[in-house]
Amino acid sequence: MCGIVGYTGTEKAEGVIADSLTLLEYRGYDSAGLALAGSKSRSIDIYKCAGRVSDLRSLLDRNMKLEDREATCGVGHTRWATHGGVTDTNAHPHRVGTVTLVHNGIIENFRELTEEFRLKGKLKSETDTEVVAGVLDSFYAESEDPKKAIVQTLKVIKGTFALVIMFANYPDVIFAVRNVSPIVATQSEQGSMLASDLTALTRFTDRYFVIPEYTIAELHRSALYLWTMDGKPVDPEWCTMDWEKNSSDKGGYPFYMEKEINEQPDSIRKTIESRLKNGLPDFSVDEIDDSIFEDTDNITVAACGTAMHTGLVFQNLARKMLKTEVKVCLASEYMYESPVVGDKTLLIAVSQSGETIDTLQAVKYAKERGARTLGIINVRGSSIARECEGVLFTNAGPEIAVASTKAYTTQLSLLYLVIAKIAMVKGLWDDKKVREFTESLVKTPESVSNVLEEKNDIHIIARNILEARDLFMIGRGLDYAALQEGSLKLKEVSYIHSEAYASGELKHGPIALITQETPVVALATQESLLKKELSNVREVRSRGASVVLFVKEAMSEGLEQEFNIVRLPDLPDEFMVFPAACALQLLAYYVSSDKGFDVDKPRNLAKVVTVE
Ligand code: M6R
């Protein structure tokens, strides 16, 4: 959480940093700030405020000193508050004495450090970050050596951090160091730059590297150095971005969420295509050995939020199609459930960002106990990707909207390939059956396109639930799994309290909440469950609820006379989750945008969750 950026180079730092913060805003958007090293006065000036990056830009327009407009070095921050409320003073950067810094993470022992380093009188904010600046300044005062002061500070601070630091006597140089919280960096003709994630780096180059943990990065205008804690140079491990340069703009859509929903046919296609050879799943491009699937006798999916919901679909399919039990865990609960883990365990970690701390901890926990680990991840070079034994990368490109959409469907497409792979390597299906399965999978992008073509119908339906305070989503089997995601989508972007319920479970309690004021969204795509599902839908309707039924086209005959229906394009039942997901994403999107909300940045949320 929190977006951080540092730049020293030939361009005007204010523009580079403010633009980067806009791109990183999905990491937190309650306050924003930057520090600029004025090229003439050689001083470091701080501009910061509670609010969005747009508020910071207005502040800069009003108050920025003339010499700072020419500054070519600076650091910036967009905040998701952890310690201290959302105020101008608590916004980053923070300065104590000679040290100005921005921080992503949590310093656990900040109270003890405040006492130990007698910082009380020096601190202006309520943040843990300012304490680090104080500690660093105290050490720097002893030696006037930035790297030595950083090493000494790292020995006393506890917690997770990505720190980007400027020292008053080195106004053209940026130092950075991290533990757990990510920082990626790059060097180009325009200078040296770092940020908490790749989206901010695409401006100048497609080459980047991840700053290793407990390694000091020293950025100069035309060079960049890495140092170990005992002062030895380290060579960066350069990678190349596989994202197109302009993939981080809105492409003409009013919101990233709409753009990303529309990108799904393409991103699913890209994710599947390179992993099919003669209709059979092939993970050789990912260098994943079949043994990871062969040698396992128990599979757990650990993930959070939307990513966890892909696990529910996988679990359902694995039971039905492979007769194999799969556990799905909320990553934040995984280690507290005392899971039985051994060398026959395969832990599948699903994550768009690859930085979610709970998922990362689950991977580490399982690995320490001998499990094999497979990541399904969107961001290359991310912490979870580096921690997992093998990784299948989704080819979704950058996902900027906080509400995850294309990440979900691309993660699903990989999990479907994993189903086919397990069936193959364990000898559960013959090649013909595997090919039939992957043929259906290859058709999913087209079915998502078909839903997108009918999006106006979903927009009209969305208008009927704008005023709802509470809503239920009901379905059975695979539909119930898909609705967990549909319901999360609606609640996070529209602030309507929505609950996904297994249709058959309603009468065991929640049906008491059904009134005329409680709309119900029902999903019916599973032929064998249709009759029972329709009975449940009638039960809620007869209690006054207005119902929208999303139903597979082939099963929809006659239903329009009885219900308000949305037809979903036909695929075999097991694959209907793809068009259903897209339809439910559109529903959530239209409710949010019609209500006039900032769809991409729902309140209290952040795209990358790096605190426990
Ligand atoms: O980056 P990850 O996929 O690990 O993120 C997991 C969740 O935080 C994320 O899916 C979250 O639930 C989204 N806001 C859902 O739209």
C-alpha cells in the first residue's frame, strides 16, 4: 500500500513525479506529496496535502517556488493511512533535520525508537515514518555518511518498509532500501528512477530490476549503484517489461475498470494461447515441470479477495471433473488454521499484484514446511513470484482499477489449464478428453465478447438497483462460486451491501431479510441445477423481492415471461463462469458510475495490500 517514487535525471522532477503518482494512486489515495531538490537554491522543499494527487497538483500550481519548477531530483508519495489520520501533516514526505523521506510499510517499534532516540520534540506528525527520518538523522549526524547511517538505521527498525531517502547535502542523489515492501528501479538516458511498481516506470524504458531486500540503492542522474549492507557492490538483475508502453492509460474509457472489463477477451486469449500445444496444456514456456502436479496428493489455494474467489471455482471443478479435493484458504487465515502441510502439498498462490502480504506469508509458511509452491500472478518480478517455486503469469497487462476484473478471468483461465494438466499427468483423462476441455476454454474469450456486445441491456438492469441498500446474489454449485466474486465487485464499487448466498441455504435464515426493498440477482448456468434454482428464485420473488435472472441462453426458453432476464452466451456449464463474471462486473460498474462514484478508487481501499 502507498505508492512511492524517486527520480533524478534530466527532466523536470515535478512533472515526472506527479505523473508517476497519478499512475500509482491505486496503491492509496488519501494524501499525496513530493519533495524537490531546487536546482538553484540546493534546498529540498516539501509540498504535501491530504487528498488526491489532483489536490497536490493544485497545491503545486498555487505554491511551488520558481526554482522548484526547474528541479530535476525528488521523491513522491501517495498514501494509504496506517499510523495517524488523514491530515496534511501526516502526509509524506517527512523531514527531520537533514533527512527527507517517503515510506511504504509499517515500522512496528516506532514508539520505542521515539523514546530511545529522544525524538518527541522533533516530530510533527503521528506517523511511524517520521520516526525513521529522526533515527536516520541521528545516525547521519555522527558520520555524515548516508550509507552508513542507513545501515545503522536498518539495525534498529523493525517491520516492513520501502524507504526512499534524500539527504540535504546530496540534493541530486536518492537512496532507497526495503524489507518486504517492493521497489523497482531503472536507469535510462533521462536519468534514474524507482517506484513501488512497474506502472510508474514505463515512461522512459522497458528495462527494470527489483531492488533486493536489505540492499542500498544509490541513484544518480547518470548512474545507479546497489550496495550490500557491508558495502560491497551488487549487480542489478535486469528484466524486460512485457507490458506495452501505453498500456497504463485509459484508452478513451471514462474509467480503468470499464477499459479493463473490455480487455478481457484479449487478455484471456493471450494467457491461454502460449500454453496450448496441439490442444494440450503445456507449461514449458513457464519452465514448470510436470512433477509439481504429479508428486502432490493435496492441493491448497491461498489468496485474498477476488484472487481467492478463483480458488472457489477451481475447487468446484476439481471435485466435479477430477474427483479431487482442493482446499481454498483466505491467505490471511492460512497459517492460523494450522494446516497440515508436507512435501506432498501443492500450494497455489493466486495474486494479481504478487505483493499481497497475506498471500506472501502463506507461501513462505507452506514452503518452510516442505510444500511445493505454484504462483498464478500478473506482475513479473513481484515478491510472491520470486518466492514461488514455479509461476504461471497471467498476460493481463497492468490492472489499474482497484476492483479486479481482467485479473480474475485470466487467473481462472490458468486454473482451468491446471485442471487439464493435472488430469493429464495423473492419467485421469485421455488426450481426447483433454482436447475437448481446452477447446471449450478457447471459446471463452468469444463468449465474453458477446456479453460485452450486449452491455447496454446490463446497464438498463443496473438502473433498477441504484437505490438498493442491501442486495442478495443467489445461485447453486459453480454459480454460487461465481457469485462470490460478483457480489464482492458490487459491494466494493457501489457501496451496496451485497451478499452471495447458496440458493438452497436462504430458507435457513437469510430469507428473513428479503423484502420489496431487497433486490435479488440470481445466476442460473448449470443445467442440472436449473429446476431447484428456479424454485428458490420464486421463493424470494413471492416475498416481494425484484429479481434479475442471469441465465444461460440454452436454458432460458419461456423464462422471460416470468422474470426479468439477461441471457448469457452458451458454453458447456463448466465454462459459464467466464461470461457470467463479465456480466456481473458490468452490473457493478454501471451501478457505480451511474451513482457518480469514482469507480476506480473506491473509498478505504487500495490496489496493492502490503499490510497484514
Ligand atoms: O493483488 P492480489 O490479487 O493479491 O489482491 C488480492 C485482493 O486484495 C484483491 O483481489 C481485492 O479483493 C480487489 N479489490 C478485488 O476487486
